[in-house]
Amino acid sequence: MRFSAIVALLASVSLVSCAPTTTAATTACTVTAYSALASATASCTDLTLENIAVPGGQTLDLSKLKTGSTVRFAGTTTFGYYDWNSDLIDVGGTNITVTAEAGAIIDGNGQSWWDGQGSNGGIAKPDHFIGVKLLGSSVIQDLYIQNYPVHCFSISNSAGLILENITLNNTAGNAPNNRSDGLPAAHNTDGFDISGCNNTILRDSSVFNQDDCVAVTSGNGITVSGMYCDGSHGLSIGSIGGKSNNNVTNVLFENSVIVNSQNGARIKTNYNTTGYVAGITYQNISVSNISDYGIDIQQDYLNGGPTGTPSNGVIITNVTMTDIHGTAESSAKDYYILCGSGSCSDFTFNDINITGGTNDSCNFEPKGSFTC
């Protein structure tokens, strides 16, 4: 065998090491180079991704994992810059576990894209940092993600999924940079966007960002619990309307803390669109230092700014808010409800106590002990 062939063989072995575990159907692999990822996902069901450097213009493709696979991040995962709008990580499969070793960091290199405009303009940016489509008894847990470029998680068309103990830290994007014209460099940095999902749980996680902490735009049977949101636009339903799926039903937000944020509990529907929002519950939510709205339900939403005139094409019904408490800034409104004509019904609010704001405004009055 020629010397060059021997060198190539040794190099390939060093990139992926595989060893059978106690069951014949399970193969454990450690991947240390991006170039070895495709072969590893095709052959292994227990993958450790160690210090992977993803080249610019490439996706960390975990979208075709074998059923029952476990993926474990180790060390620091990094991403090179490229001027494009594709996801940087894609995850898909059935009965999948995605987790990380202690101390592992997934660094999205957001500084290379941040320009203060997010997805509203400027340079092309990744659509989402992580796209997730998982079925069966799948779990994503124990991840630490920092410096993601725009939206972080896009969780779509999934069922039975649990996400837990995840930290999203985009605080480095709070400061302006030389492209952001004095604004925070990071923008449109939603933490968890959930759409088209059923029976999905997100719990015990922290988000430090510059947009929605959690945004549910379609789906049924979704529980969001034990969240800590700092710098966000709140725990949101929406925006609803004008998309391929505009139905959101049976969503529970509970036992969460929202600080230094624009909004607390929020339901937003797009102006002059259609949709259906029902069975929404917020309970035991603490808010602090809210700059816009403690509770916000508005039917005049546009990405460029609300119109001030609500439309009634999206029905909002059976909304329950209980034990929502805390403080807003003096320039904020504690409560803001702007419904279209006849499109809101069956709201029940009890034990609501947000103080500090001024000029509250509600054109629809919920039942219960609440007074706007």
C-alpha cells in the first residue's frame, strides 16, 4: 500500500471512531470533523459530536437520524460565516435524544451576521439556527447555545416532543456594533418558535435575547412551563394569520418569570387575516421591568408596527389568565386589549396584579376579578 493511501486511511479513522455497545443494533461513534458527519449519521445510533467546526455555507445535518438515535454535543461547536438564509442545524427523526456533555457550548457566531436588522433586512442571515422536526418520544435537553444569528429554534410538525433544561444566551447581541446604527446588534432573535406541533412540552429553560422568548404560531396541546425570559418580547401566541396554518388551540403557559422585557403575556394576530385561537391559559407568571405591555392582546399586528385599528378575521376565544403579577415601567401599559368587532369572547382573568404602568386600554372586558 502506498504511503499516501495509508495516511488517508489513518485520517479517516481519526475523524470517526465507532465501537459497538452492548446491543448489536446500537453503534457508538465519536465525530471530530464535519466531513465525517454524514457517514456517522448513516451508520451510528449513538453519536458524540466533539468540537465540530461547521464550515460556512454548510448545515450541521442531523435531519435523517436513525430511529432511536442519541446525539451528544461535546466541547465547542462552531459555525463559519456565509451569506445565506438556510438553517445552521437541522434535526429530524423518531424517538431521538439530543443532549450535551457538561460544559459543552454551541456557538452560533452571531456576531458575523448581526447588523441590527435581523430578518427585516440587511445582509442575508440564517432563517433559524436550529430546525427541528421530531416524532415519537423525542427529547432535546441540557443544551447551552450562545450567539445565534437570528431566530434560534424552529420547532415544526413535531409530536410528543419534550424540550428541557436549555439555555439560550444572546446577551452579547445587546450592545450595538458598527453596522447596527446605535441599536442592539442582534434583532429578531426569537428563542423558541413552535408551529404545527401536537402534544409538545417546553420546560425549565432560560432565554436571554431580543425578541419573543417563546412564540406559538400554530398547533395543539402545547405546554410551556418553568421559563426564565430576560430581554425578550414575552411569552407569545402569534403572530397568527396569513400563514399556511393559523389555528392555535390548547396552549398552557405556566410557572414562568419574564424580566427586562417588552411584554409579559401576549396574544397577537395579524391585521386583515383569518385564523382561530382557543383554549389559551397563562397562570403563575411573574413579570418585572416591562417596557410596553404587561398583558397584551392585540388584533392589529403588523411586523412593521401595529395599525391601531383591529380586524376581526382571527377568532380568539376561551382565554384564561390567572395569577399574573409584577411591575411595568411608567411609560408602559399594564394591560392592553384591542379586539376586532365580535372576534374576542370568553376571556376569564383572575388574580391579576401588574403595577407601575399608565394609560391601560381594553376594548373588551374579561370576566372574573380583573379590572382594566
